Amino acid sequence: NRREDTVSSYASGGSCWTLRRNSSQKEWYLLCASGDFVKVYSVNTEETLRLMGGHADLVTGIQLNPHNHMQLYSSSLDGTIKLWDFMDGIPIKVSSLGFYLHLHFYPLSGPHSSVLLLVSDRFFFLWSDTFQLVSVKLTKGAGQDLESKELSVVLDGVGASVKHIAFGREGAYVVSVKDVTLQVYFFKRKLLNRFSLSTVKTKGGDNRFSCVVCHPTEDCIATGHADGKIRLWRNFHHRKEYTYSTLHWHHDIVMDLAFSVEGTRLLSGGVESVLVQWHNESSCQKDFLPRLGSPIEYISMSSDGALCCTLHTDNRITIINSNLRFSRSIQGLIKSRDVKTGLVVDPRTKALVLNGEPGHLQFYSLQSDQQLFSLDIVQRQYIHQAGLKQSDLVKVAFSAQGTWLATVEESEEVTDPELQLKLWFYSEETQSFTLNTRINTPHDNHITDMCFRDMDELGDDSLILVTTGRDCVFKVWVMVEDTDPEGKSAHESVSWSCDFVGSYHNYQATNCCFSEDGSLLAVSFEETVTVWDSLTWDLKCTFCHPPGNIRNICFGRLTCSKYLIGATDYGFLCCWNLLTCALEWSAHLNIVVLQPDPLSEHIAAVSWLSKESSLFVFKPNEPRPLYIQRNLCKEKILLAAFVPRDEPETISSEKYLWLRKSQLFFLTDTQELMTLSTKSLEERLTPSSKQLAVEESLPVTPFSLLLGKHRHQQAQEDTDLGKPVVHNKQEQASPAVKELLHTPAHVLPSASFLCTIFINSLLISKENKSAEEVADEVEMESEKADGDSDEEDVTVMEQEDTSPMELLGEMTCKLSKSQEKELRKIRKMDYSWIAAF
Amino acid sequence: MVASGTGTQLAIGCEDGSVKIFQVVPGGIQFERNLDRRKGRVLCLSWHRSGTHIVAGSIDFFRVIDVASGQTVQRIMVNHQVEKAKRECVVWAIALLSSGTVVSADSFGRVQFWDWEQGTLAESHTVSTSAALSLAVSEKEDSIVVGTSTGATYQLQLLPVKLGGLEKCWVRTKPFQFHSHDVRAVAHSSTALISGGLDAQLVIRPLMEKVQKKGYDAVLRKFTFPHRRLVSCARKARLLLFQFSQYLELWRLGSTEETGKDGEVLPPCRMPEHLVQLKSKGPEHIYCSCVSPCGTWVGYSTASRFQLYRVRCDGDGVSLRKVPKVPKLLPPAYQLQFSADSESLFVASARGSVHVFQLLEPGGCKHLHTLQPPSGCSEAVYLLAPSADGHWLAAVSGDWAIHIYNLKCFQHHCVVPAYSCAVSALAIHPSTNNLVIAYSDQQLFEFSIPEKQYTSWSRAVQSRGLHRTWLERDSPITHITFNPKNPAHILLHDTYLLCILDKSLPLPDDSTLLMNQSTLKQLPETARKRQLHAFKICKKFQPLLFMDLLDENCLVVVERPIMDFKTQLPLAVQQKKFGT
């Protein structure tokens, strides 16, 4: 699975850092932990330059190497720390600290040059929420993989977030905050001071700490608090005579703080989405950068102080000049609080359209991982305050050509939704949508679904919009010509009005969809699906599959257009034949998402069962699914969308043929956008990242040439034989050589001692058969290769369930691998002995 | 007006811009000379610790004056960097530190640190958007407290920039908002910040880091009323005398003939009656006052004068006549007390002395005797308690020694054993002649005057200890009186409670509830007996200014609701409050 991870504002340890490469190039890089990856952005162009992958789990912290600003440390939940050359995206070192489940780390400069400090929950199983700050000595070994065992606990009971720990001036002390306790540990004096604030919440005060930073040049600690206060602590080496002063502007929790490089300014941010700059604490003076769009989650300063960047909860990075002017923003997929609109594909740009900023519709380009534009639908100022009921966008539909856009907005009030239906026309001149019609209160209750009649060939005149509401009706909206001929262009002179109101036994209308040719409209009313003729608005027939309300419906396409598919919340997927008006087949599946591919007959259904989502792809005319992916992910998949490919991809694997014309995207409840990839993880990662920096930097010596030639030959051999290059073999051999190359000459053991090791490492291991042998065992080899690739597939695709699907009641004709092997064995067996009989 | 560090000189700044130096001599002050006079009124002064320089704050500038030569050696404009401000910048408070740094607090809300020799600004802290009015420096000169016109006080501390480093800077640390109006005066003790403001409150905010152990000092204290008697009562005549800062008011109490149950408000048959208002002459505040038990004599004293009046009630009219030829006293009275038979007046005076005046009909007064402690005393007497039989007089002087005099022979009788706390109230029991003493640490003692020793009850109280809740109370006992019907009853009150101490009942221990009156009410008679203890406390009247027993059935209680005088305060500085 390829995870199109969004910038990791949702991840616990996402933090970002800016830095400048060098003065001559004047280029700035922004490094950002994002899901399992570390992203490198160019600040000038806002582009993602590099995606550094290799961690097997969430990246929890990144930190520039204090000794070499071209290098970056990253830590991950998989228990490893990697040192990267981020300019080239190459991992230099990997240190595995196996038993850590959760870690952030801080390479210390100065006297503690090789010491990293980590937050770990080593005793996670003993005390569920105890995290420790541990210092680890990273040995300066030669190999790429290191095991670090020298550990010592510095602080107990620290906060798990990266914002809860800070290092003081020149790494002299470490500060940790948790709840209402501040701990300061002085490394040299081995002194631990603990200061507690009152837990009593008086007059709206809440003393819990939310973040901590240290002044870069003075001994001053700044802490943010849950009630919006910022405290500046001083004299904290005295247990009693410590003191603090208070700054207060935020009305809610201070999410993050950052000092400027000289420490003269302090930046703070919170849910108000205002960046506050506090000048030196002696004056009450402060500056504001308001309207940053969404709550600020992280603030980071560049190493020279010229830029600052804020990371927002909606997954956006804003870059701000030192004079507190907005410079630019990097935004991928904006994380909205709740994606109510669903995943919609803009037919014009092929961009994914969904809720963006509050009240906005975002157009997200999947190819470039960038937001194309954001359309303000609600057109009201959004107030960032908890508990305020504000209008938001809930439904979106595009016409087939993308010329019309229908949006529904409602306020969060349950009783009085204040509905508005808006119709937007795409203006070629302005290259954006302009509001054509606004309909107040189109339904008396929440609108549940909305769709356009997609009729490409008939043009705009046939355009019909259907909305279904909880007020038990569906309404048909059509364009009408304005009688007033003043309107200049054709589209300005039309407006939308209600044409037909349909209902069925006073049930709530829940879903609607048009058949491919637009002649039929299916509307679901609780347990029943009704099919209507779209010309006369006559009820043609009804289907139902009691018990259970209809959750999703869709028509089949192309060759399967005579089928109507429906999923009920009682756990059934049903396929009705529209010609015979009978149930064709049904399957017991708890389908949450039903998504037809607009370019083929395929329909994707995602089921949710006992904490795992599974994907089924099927054609309506065959009850047997084409493709099954069990345990697609642990999160609940809420939405899916087929995005048409620009050109059909050549897909070798038969399994993925259905992905030829379009790509399938999912959105989970944690707002991760995922897609199904036909390629394996190894293929996707750039080959350079697999190579080792150490090898690259080998000096060109006769020895290295020899070594290179040897390697080249080996690779050549492998490719000649059509074998996949098995990296493992090289990696097995290399440590000895690397050891040899890295160790300074004066500490090397005698050459005679090393000789055998070296020679052994150069020997071709026994697994590599000679060319003659290979020819004999082509069949076996190919089988093995098959097996290899299969294995790879399994690791990438996660566990593929090969067991027959009892639930669908059909046996897959495909044999499992083991069965195939078994068959082959039988075939290869010598049956000559039978002839003797 | 500021005294020099040694206390030998007094500097006085004048409206005309001059600074006058006075020499402090025994028994008074003597003009020494005028220092350099410049235009602009002098608003604040500060001596250098060595006494060589004085810094004087004016409008828009302050100047440093060399005391020896009397010349202005530096004149610094405080608002030169504020270009836009055409407003004048008033230097409200100033301090000259021993390091030579001048600290100024001005009407722009800034606290600025100047190097006066260079004439440069070292640091500027804008502590408030409104004026900074007052300033006080700690003894070590590492902490400053600033009072502002919004009612907030701020602490500034001299802290090292780097831990253990020598470089230090002033940092505004703790803000406190205990006042609603201007903080006009601040003081910095070694363990607390003390502020007083226009809202008639005195606040002592302890610096927790300086307080060694938890105790009385470690708690924030707020005082709205002085811990002294402001009301006196003529029991027989049923009159009350209220002492205000500039005048006295004499009221006749109302009465009722009806009876009712607990909690009922009875309709008065005679309304309370305002008899007379007596204004003191001049700007001086009234220091103390008293009305005689018979209600015919009223005496008061200001800082310079002592006055005695004869009150005559004839029918509805009340006539007030000043008693002529009152013996001149210098300094005048610190406390006045009439004897129980209204025939003599005791005047507490300086150096531990008590003057006894004989009151003569129809309106005269004669100095009879002056009582003085045999060992001598430098402090003035501030509390007096005569016995009901006119035999004894207890006097407390500022050194907290309680002297008991025999009035029959005008002789010193004895001294109550010294205790390390100030006496807040004392009274002599009418029948047993036991002196009941309340100290400011809430301890209670009973001293038998005839036997010259603590009574056995007092010893029992001391050995057992008082209830913890009683000892942790905030305000001291300000008045003690007795129930003539039951000699075991002692009536005490402070600002927040009224207590009947029944000596016949057992003392409560820390595990029992001290204020148990409401729970006792709900208990049946038999259970109530077991729960009873010596302290019967009523918290119904708050703040309580005065309580006295008029006769066996009548108790007068004077309550002064805080809102009564809060509404009379001028408007506070308008401040925008978030969320309003």
C-alpha cells in the first residue's frame, strides 16, 4: 500500500525545522516528519524535493546534526534512529534501539558530542504512561547499522510529546514538563529541581503545561500553559528562590513556543491561529500575525533566524519572515476537522475535492501533492473557538463536465440546520467557479445526498440536480432561463429552481444516484430503493432487502448498466437486475463504502469488520469478486474515490488489471489518504536510497576499483541470468569490507589476520550457482524467483488472505501458491517406475 | 518627605521645586538649609544610603542633588524617547540604589533604571498601561515592588542572566492584583510585599521563597478595617459613638418590646436616632474617641489636640458643650477610656504613662494623677481596661507589656508576664477581677489581678492548646466583654466572628468541629449536650466592627457592609477585560 501520508500534523512527533544550505546558493530547506517519511521541501519553490523513507513506523522526531548541518537525525516508533544526508536523501547511519517503543531524541552538542537523549517508554508495560528521558551513547563505529547499548536514565516521568522537553543554553540542562510539574536537570552538577504549580483551577486558570522552550543565550525557560498563559522561569537553580513572570494573551491553550535565535523575541501560537511575537519581556509590547487559517500546532525557527515556520492542525506549513510578514505556505492535503463532503473528483482538473479550511472546498492535486486552489463556499469569517456552532460545507457534487458545482452548507445546530444550496458555474475567463444560484432552506431538514444527472452528450440542457433530505422528500432542480434578457452571457441568464418533489411513504430519503444513461434515478428511502423515470418522474419499481436501511446505492456501468447495487447497514451487499426486477445476488458483507469506477464496470466496496477494513472489487454481473484485499488497514475507511489516470497504465499483474484506467484512493477516519499501488515498496523508493553513502564516498583507489569491478560483475551476472538482484547477499558480505575500509590504518590488526576475512567476503557464496548449473535448473530457478517475488509481494501487500471466501459463498478458482508448488512437485516426480508394471 | 538612611536628616520636597533639609533633633526637627531649587514641583524624593545624594522626581524629569554642596549634579529627562507623547510624564516614585542606579516609576507605567552619573537609561520595563504610582526597594536591593493605578502591583527582581553568572538584569516577575483602585503606597519587607490603596485595603503578600516555615507570615493577609476599636458604647444611656476620620457621630439605639424566635427580625418600637455629629477642627484625623457609660461625656483626640464634650439630652434636643480648660497634653491621647462609674477618664499617653482625669459636674475636668510603669517605658500606651468596680486599670504599651495599676492608691500593682506578641484586646471581669487578654496570634490568657498569676483555666488552655481553626484565623480579637449573668461567659469578637467562650464547658480538640453551632441545632437535646464545647461561634455578622452587651438581655452588634464604602470610592481605572 502506498501511503499518501499528509504532512504529519496528526502524528504525535511531527516537527519541522528550517535551515539554510549555504549563503552562495541562498536556498532554504524545510525538513518535516510526515508519517513514516521525512520530507524535504524547498522553501523557495514550495516543492517537495525529497521523500526520505526507510522507517517502518511513524517518524517521531527529527533533529539536525549539530556538528554537520547537512545531516539529519530522525527517530521512529520502529525503534531506530537514522542519520541522513538530506541533500541526497541517503541514510548514513542506522542505530537500532530495539526495545524503545516511542522515542524523541536530541543530539547534544558541546561536551556531550555523541550522546543522544531519548524519550522512551522502556517500561511501557509496567506503567502505562511513564516515559523516561534516556541518554544513549552512540558509538562511532564504522558500520551502517549500530547497536547502542549504553543507556542511562536522565529523567523519569517526562511527557511523551516532543514539546514537553527542551534543552537549555549550550546543553547545560534539560527541562521537562508534565501536567503541572516542571523538572530541570543540570548535567554537570547532576542536580534535579522540580517545581510544581497549583493544580487548582481558579478563575478559568489551568496551570497544566503544554510546551516548553529554553532561551538560547540566557538561563530562562518559557513554558506554555493550558489556559493560555506563558510563564518565563528564571533562577531555577534555586529550589526555593526560583521565580517566574507571566505573559498572557492567548485565551486557550498555548500550542507551541519558539525563541528567536538571539532570544530577544518569543513566538507563541495556539488555537486562535494568531502568531504572537513577544518582544523582550520588559515591555508589554507584542506583535500579531493574525488570520493564519487554522490553529498553530508547531513553531520552528530557522538556524539563522531569518525565517520562521508554523505548522497548522490542518496540515499546512506557513513560512513567515522575521519581520512577521506572511511569506508563503506549503500545503498538501488540508486536514479538515470532518470530511463531510466525501471524496469527489473534479472532472476538469482530476483533482480530489473535499472539505478544506472551514467553509472552504479544497482542490487537491494528487500528482503534485499540492493544493490547486481553495474555494470559499460559506463566505463567512470562521472563528477559532471551541464550542461555537458555525456553518460548514457538507455536500458537494460536480456535473459531468465540471462546469457546474453544487454545494450544500449547514450550520452545526442540530435543530435548525440553516441549510443553503449553492450552484456555481465554472467561468472560463476567471478560471474559477462563480456563484450562480443560492437557495435558502432547500429542504426542511439535513440534506443526505445530492447528484447531477451525468449526460455528456446531451449538453447542459439535460442537467438535473437531485437532492435528498431527511424531510422525507427528494427534490429535482432544473435550470430555467431568466425572463429578464439583461443577462450578458448564456450562463448568467439561467438560474436553478425546483422542478419536482418526490416522496415515498414518508420515509427519509437517504441516497440518490442516476443510471449511466441518465434515464433512471434511484433514490433510497430507509429500507427501500425506489427507481424513477427521469423524464416523467414516475416511480418504476422498488427494491428492498430487509432488514436494514440502505446505506449506499449505485448503478452498474457500461456492460453492467442493468444492475443496481445497494448496501444495507444490516450487512448485506445486494445486486438487483433492473430488467427482471429481481435480486441477482447478495453477499453478507458490512459495506461502508461503495464506489463505482466511472471508466469501467468495476465497483469497489470497502467493508469494516472487527477493526479492519477490507477491500473487494467486483463486477455487478459476476458475484465473485475480482480482487480481495483483506486487512487493508487497521483504521476505518470512510471514503473512497476512483481518480481517472491520464493514460491507462500498463499493468503486468492480472490482479491489478482493474486499476488500469483509474486509481483508487481511500480516506481513513484518521484522515490519512491512501491508495492502492501496483508496485512494491522497493520499486517506489529511489534506488539511491538503498545504496550506502559510505560506499559512495569511497576514494578511487586501485583497491576500490577492484572491489567495484567485482561488484559490477556480480550484478551483471545477476541481470544476465534474469535474476532479480538480491541485495541481501551484498549486504551480508559488506560489513567485513566496510570494517576494513573504515578503521584507521594504525589500529588495524595485522594483514594476515584480515586476509581470510577479506578473501571470504569476496568469495561468491554457494547460493550463486555457476552458469552451467543455472541452465539446468531453469525451471527451479524460475520457481524460486517466483517465490521470491511473491514473498516480496506479501511483505508489501501485507497478509493476503488466500483462504477461500466463505462469506461470499464462492470458491476462488485461483490456486494458492502452496497448492501450485505441490502440483509441480507431482509433475516433476519420476513416474517411470509405473512403466515397470 | 523622606528621612535619610541614618535617620538624622529629613528631606522635604516642595511644590515650588525646592528641597529642604531638616535636622532631626531630640523632641523635634530643625530646619537646616535649602538645596538647589529648580522649576517644577518635587513629587518624590529618595536618599542615597550613604546620605550623600538625594534624587528628586518632578514632572518630565528627575534630578540628582549633591547634599553636601546642595547643587544639582544631574538632570535627566525621562520622556525624551517618547516622541509622540505630548503628555507630560510624571515621575510618581523614585529610588536611589546604593549602586548609584536611579529607579523611577512614572505616569506612563514604566519603571526605568538609570545610571545617573552617565545620564543613561539602563533598562526600561513597561509594567502597566496606566501610571506606576509607588515603588519600594528591598533591603538587599535585589527586588522592587511597584504599585500602579490599575490596582496591580508588580515585583521586579534582579536576576542573573546566566545561572551562577555575574551579569544580572532586572526582570518583572510576579504580578499581583489585590486592589481595585490606585496602589498609593507599597513597602517591601524581607518576607512580604505590602501594598495599600485607594480601595481602603492593606494587603500583605508573603514572598513564599523567603518564608522559612508555614505560619502566620506565609498567608496572604488583607485588612479593610483597623484592628482597633472605632465604636464605643454608653451602656446605661444606650448610646453609640462612631468614630470617622474627620468626625464623630452619636446615635441613640432603637428598641423593641416584642419577642420572637431565633432568626426573626422584630419590628422596632423606637427607631435608632442620630443625635449629633461632631466635626473635628482642622485637617487632622481623629485618632481615638470614647463615650462615657452614662452617655454624658464624649472625648476624642487628634494628633495635636484632645477635646472633651459634655452631652446633655433634654427631651428631644441634644446639646453638646465643650468642656473648657481641659489640661493640655503633649502628645495627646493614644486611647481614651472612661471609668465604669463615669467619674474619671483615663488617657493613654506616651512613654507608658496613663493620665487620670476626674470629671466634674456640671462640665469640668481635673488632672488627678499620672500612672507610670516603675521601670519606665519608651513606648506609648495603646490599650486600656478599667475594672467595673473602679479598683484596677490595665494598660498595654507598645512594648506589649501589660501593667496593672491600683486606682485606689494610684500605684503600680503588677506586670503580666511578657508574651512575644502584641495584645489585641483586653478586659477585666466585673466580678472576679480576672484580666482576659487576647493576643494577635489568637492566644487567650486569663490573669487573676488579685493573685498576680494566670488562672487555672488559663493554664489549662495553655497546656491543652487552642483549636487549630481558631489559631489559623485571620483577624485578631478586637473587643472582649462579659456576661454579668453568667460569670463563666466571655464574649469576644473579631472582624468576622462573634464568640461566646464558656469556661464551664470542655475545650474542643482538633478533631472536633470548632464552628459547630449549625450542626448542634439539628441534634436532639441529649446528643447536643455531648457535642458542646467552650467556643460558641456566630459568623452571621460580617464585617463586624463592634459588639457589646448592653444589659443582661441586650447585645449590640455593629456591622459595616463592605459595599457601603465601596460604592463611595471613586471610579476605578477602566480596563478592558477579555470576554466582557
